[in-house]
Amino acid sequence: MLHINDLTYRIDGRTLLDSATAGIPPSHKVGLVGRNGVGKTTLLRLITGEISAEGGEIRFPKNTRMTLVSQEAPDGPESLIDTVLAADAERASLLAEADTATDAARIAEIQMRLSDIGAHAAPARAATILAGLGFGEEEQRQPCAEFSGGWRMRVALASALFAAPDVLLLDEPSNYLDLEGTLWLENFLKGYPNTVLIVSHDRNLLNTAVTSILHLSAGKLSLYSGGYDAFEEARREKQRLQLKLKKKQDDERRRLERFVERFRYKATKARQAQSRVKILEKMQPIAAEVDGRVTRFTFPNPEKSLGNPLMRLEGVCVGYEPDKPVLRDLDLRLDEDDRIGLLGANGNGKSTFAKLLSGRLEASSGSFRRSKKLTVGYFAQHQLDELNPSLSPYERIAELMPDATEAQKRTHLGSLGFGIETADTPAHDLSGGEKARLLFALAAFDGPHLLILDEPTNHLDVDAREALIHAINAYEGAVILISHDRHLLEACADRLWLVQDGTVAPYDDDLNSYRDACLSERGGKRRNKREGNAPSAHASRQEERRAGAARRAELAPLKKLVTQKESAVEALSAKIAQLDEKLGDMTLYESEPEAAAELARERGELAKQLDQAEADWLKASEDYESASA
């Protein structure tokens, strides 16, 4: 169906595709993956012909219908349903011609063709797709212009799905979907009859909706069978094999070089040495396929435990206008070890609830008690647009570390993933992932007791999302997660709360049950019982959560010991400072020489104790850092 042959493309002196080759069979569902910035979106644009390659070719059968979801959301006066129906150009053209045709034979041809393409059932099919993406029956009749950009992007996606092209190209479709819409899209794509090439960093989508993974790395394309988990295991095995072969080749190269160096000038060995020189010249290096290092995320832990509960809500109502609550009758409790995933369709009030917990919105009624010393770190996607575009990461961190030295600030930035290249880059020149990393750092800078993460993964690739999961599971405070990334929720959330029907309540079932409920409500098919519930994957994610909790419990005594040792150092330092102040009084030596001598002896003893205390503190800190690594 789709053949990519020796494709080469460069931009700004950087090679994105270097004689890349791949073949996608008809009706295959393929996930296109790779690190941010490697050229995935560029490849989609090359396939559609929007841009041209420097070399190579892309071939597909003549008259192939191909659609790449537009990045420009429709915003005209047409209703949503009419906008989606207009995506089928042939149907629209035939219907228009049917209204004006007078030739009986032509009218018959038109009606026959309309019947063949299911034109009369099209409105129902369009309505089903819009419903699956979250639009109610009344909303489908409203003009596109009345909806926000994110919702109109869903209309663009609905139009592409409705058109049912021979090759459907999707570029991060879940970025503007909620969890419910993403679950519906997974189910829809599994049953889609034609070829799909989808760029996504959503691990669950790549495991359930595709049959192959196309990996773009170092300008080359490699096709793997199966979903993302199968691809990752195959890639790791390939890396292990390449590293093994590379080591073997390097050893052989060193052996030949030693022989040549030793014998090339000895007459009896000259011919053999020259032979080995030729072998060295012909030896092609094995390029080990090792990904670039993924910068770890780190969320500083809260310094002191506040005890439970952190928050208690009783009969709470909250909204943006008086007497018009968005959420009501909230009866909830949040403890310091809670890891809660918020479920609920967009527009139900998840972000409103997050703003209430973070203190950005006040409760309009009811009792909302929270610990007086509670600190909250809050991350939301809209904050990316609120970053001062002229300030660099260094300038933002410097605001939070006014008394730190230049070296300390740079070291802290380096630990956050901002090295020499990006630390002084203005925010408007940072990538989406770099902006997100900066916001994470700002939100968690003071070691908050509660982290609220509202759609934290939109600008992160798959590997960065895994790093985020490890950081969340290592963090010792409470976490509230709002995300369309099911893998993130399954790996990090111990409990689920459902935001629905104007309130928030605990959800006792798991995400598999929630998926079935969403598909049933939105007209999707329930999972075939023979598919099962992916017990191994589900179990592994439960094990990951348990491991994270066990890890935090294991580290707690070490962290407590560090705090105790640090307190001992501070206490001894304070006593020595008091003695130094007394010993600084020169009259003491004349008026009370014995007292001065006793103070000096006491200071000497305290100095020894301080040396030991500092050593103990350093040892405890090293043990804690080693265990945390």
C-alpha cells in the first residue's frame, strides 16, 4: 500500500531522514514513534506531498485517498454535523449534482453510486463519530464557531474518520481528547478497515489500536510487528545484540592494531602486518543502536509530614459565579499518601476541582478544612502559554534561589535537564517538552505536600512519560492526576475519583470497567470476552504501583535519619555560635579567666561532636541518595 524508498530530507542543516526505507502493507494499523524532534510530523507531510524530499520516493497505488487531520480547526457558521458530512467530497458532489441533473440515465447513475457509498446512512454515521468524541445530539447542530479550539480540533478529527480514506494519517490525536475520547478512538481504530499511520506517545493507544510500530531514529525507519510493548522488547534485544557485536568488533580491532603496531617494520612479519592493515581498512563499524539519555524527572519530597487528613471536604460547592456551582455536595478526604486519578469527560469539572484543591478557587459553601502548613504544587497545560516568553530557565530558577551562587543555580538547572544549550534560552524558543519540564520544576520547587498534575504528558514522548511515572512513584507526597494517558493512570493512581453529574465521588471499579462503560455510553462496542482484560499488563502496573509504595516506605527511615542528623548538626552549630559570642568578649579573660577556660574546653568538645555529627549526616545523606538512585 505505502512504500518509502531511500527517503532523504534535511532542514536547517540537520538530517531528519537519511535514505530511510519502509513498507506498510494494505489495511495495517501502524504507530509511528520516535523521540521528539526526530521528524515524525515531517514524514507525514512528505507522505501527503505537502513538502518534497531531497532524494528517494514515496509510492502508493493510483487514486489512493489519503487524509492528514488538519491542524487548523474548522470555525465557520456550519453546524458540526454538516462540517463532518462535507468531508466526504464525493457524496457532497453527487448530492449537489442530483439536485440539478435532468438526464434520466445520469440521475440513475448518481442514485446508484449514492447507494453504493452508503450516502443515506452517512448522517447517522457522522453523528455516531461525533458522539464518540464527546459531542451530544444538541451540540452537533450548533455552529463550529461556538466551540473552543480544542473542541473544534475534535471536529477536524471526526471529519477525517468519517471520510474513511484509504490511508488515514493521525498526528498526536489524543492531545486534544480526554480519556473517554481516547478510549473511544482506540476502539474505533481497531475496527477501521483501511490503512492507518498514527504518530502518538500514548503507550496504551499504541498497544491496543495498532498492529505494527514504525520506529524513526537517527534518520532511519525500522518496522516491528505488534504493539508498543512488543516493539520495546524487540528494540532492547536488538540493542543488546548490537552492543555485544560492537564489543566483539572493538576487541578484534584493538587486537589487529596491536599486531600491526608491533610487527609492521619487521621483515618476517611485514606481509602479515600489511594484510591486517587491509582488514582494518575494510572493517565497517557497527553502530550500536543506543537511545540518547532520558533526563530524569525529580520531584523534591516534602520536608515534614503534616499528618492526616491533608484536606477534608464536607458539603462543599464551588463555581465561578455566585449561585451557579460547577461542583456541589463534595464529601471527600485526602491523605498524605493518596495517589488519586480523576476520571470524567472534559467539561465535567476536573480542572475546576483541581483549582479548588490548589487554592485557586474558593469554596462557595460547605466546610473545606486543610492543614495550615499544607503546600501544593500545581501543573496545568494552559500554564505553558502563561510562561513569560522572554525569561530563560536560568532567570526563572534564579528568582527562586536569590541567595544561591551562580554555580549552585547552574547545578540545579543541570539536574532538571537544562544544560549549557538550554539554560539561557528564552521560553519562547524552548520546545513544548522543555517548557513542560520547566513548569514541573517550578511547581515542585519547594517540595510540596500535594502535587496536582493536570494533563502533564501532552508534550512528552514515550520515554519521557516513563521517566515521569518513575518520578511520581518515587515522590513521597500526595498526588492528584488528571490525564488522558491510561498507562500513566494505571501505573501511578492507587484510587480513582469520578467527576460526573456535578459532583466528585470515589469510583470503586478499575479502568477496564470504566472503559467498557464509556464505550457503551458513546456507542462503542464492548470488549470481546475472549480478549480478556490484559491481566499481565494490568498486573504489572499494579505491581509497579505497589513497588512505588514499597520504595517510598523503604526510603522513609533513611530520609528520617538524614533529617535527624541534619538537626543535630544545626543544634551543635548554634551552641558553638553562642560560645563564640561569649569568647569574643575580651574582658572575660581578665575578669573570669577560669570561666573563659571552661568555655574554651566546652567549645573544643562541641567542635569534636560537630565533626562527628557532620560525618554522620554526610554518611546518612549518601546512603539515602544511593538508595534513591
